[in-house]
Amino acid sequence: MVLEGAKRAGCQVTVIGLKGLAAADLMAHADEFHWSGIARLGSWIRHLKGVGASDVILAGSVRKTDMYGRWRWLRAIPDLTSLRLWFLKIKDKRNDSVLSAVADEFAAHGIIMQDCTQYTADHMAPAGVLTKTQPTPAQEKDAEFGWTIAKEMGRLDIGQSVAVKETEVIAVEAIEGTDRMIERAGQLCPRGGWSLIKTAKPDQDMRFDVPTVGPQTIALLKQHGARMLVIEADKTVIVDREEMVKAAESAGIVVAARLDETPRCP
């Protein structure tokens, strides 16, 4: 989506594809394509400087759990730039801390990280109930309850999602990501009927870690017994919106997008 949007805007697009994560078919659409490892920041920068890039956008997802697997350094083989960042420049290993340090390293080489939704504005969630099926009063109560908790989790940079039923927290997202949290919520609430609330952070940096949902999200929610998905309007990317809403209707899952009206301290 980002690549196609940038091409429509007249950009020359070079893609650094992370091995094991990026789709190979991106090669056919990029003006230039390079495979690289997840911990090869120095290599990314060299490729981008080599084509004269002044801007960079992070798109897609990374399984952060891979960073803590067995033999992680042997599998990732980090370069010196990544090692220096990981051990000397990052204050902690939360997403925002890591990605902010990456953005700073790019900037030090004259490459500025841009808003990742810059070329995908038409894919942002609009406010309102997106399905014909409307939430019940109990679901609205769960949405309100879960929203406050999800926002606080985001403020602490722990995760973006929380599973709720009858104003009880079933599961919260951490390093495992939303998909695996959905699976866990289904195991913990086998009767189903729960709601997933997924929000942006209170001060969301739109350069990275922007909430994203799509047909796969609905498929997982259906499989694990959820009956409502609540996302944040104007801060959530929807992949294949028409297909996602159609799948939700078929599964009897309510999809609602709400604007964040949480008061901010001056």
C-alpha cells in the first residue's frame, strides 16, 4: 500500500526487504530492491545513500519475539551500526525507544523518517460503526471500559490491544503482538462473545507502530469467538477495508471506529 501510494505520488521507490518478513512480490513493483537482515541497519543506510534517498518510511511488521529467541545473535548477525544502537544508544527496548533510535540514526546520515501513513491516507479508519450490525449496550460498555485500559497500555508503550468481556480484562497485548493475543483470549474465554479494543498510543508517533487491521484480523477474531472489534478512527490503517467489513458482516462481528476524546493535560 505504501509503495503503490508513493509511486502514484511520483516517487522513485527503493525497497529494503527484511528477510523472512517482506513479501518477495515487492521486487516486481519497486524501482530498486535489496534484501537485508533485521539487524543490518548500517546496510539499509548504505543502500539508501547509494540511490540518493532523502526520506525513508517503515512499513509492515516485525515479529519482535524473534529478537529474544534462542541463538538470536547468530541468526540475526547484526552489523556494527545495529550493535552500537542496541547496546549504547537505546535507553530501553520498548518499541518507541528502539524505533526512535533508528530514526535518529537515519537522520544522522541525512535520511529523514516520514509519517508511515503519508501515502496511505485513504486507508485510515473513518469514525463510526463500519458494519451494518450495531453494537449492543453491553458491547458499548465493554468498548468504553477497554478503551481506557488500552490507552494506558499505549502510554506505557506495552501494547495496543486489550480483550474484554463484561467489563473484565481477558488478555492484554505485549511483545507477542495482536494476532497471538487474540489466540490467547480465545483460549481464556472459550464461550466467546468478547471484544477486542485496539488503539493508538496517546501521543502516537505516526512514523512507526501505527495500529493496523484487515481481513486476517477478522478471520482470527471469528476463529477465537470475538464479537466486536473497536479501533481508533484516523489513527488505524485498514488493509482491504471492503473485504474486511464484508468478512465481519458474515461472521457477525461488529466493527466500530471511535475518535479519541480523552482529555489531555496542558
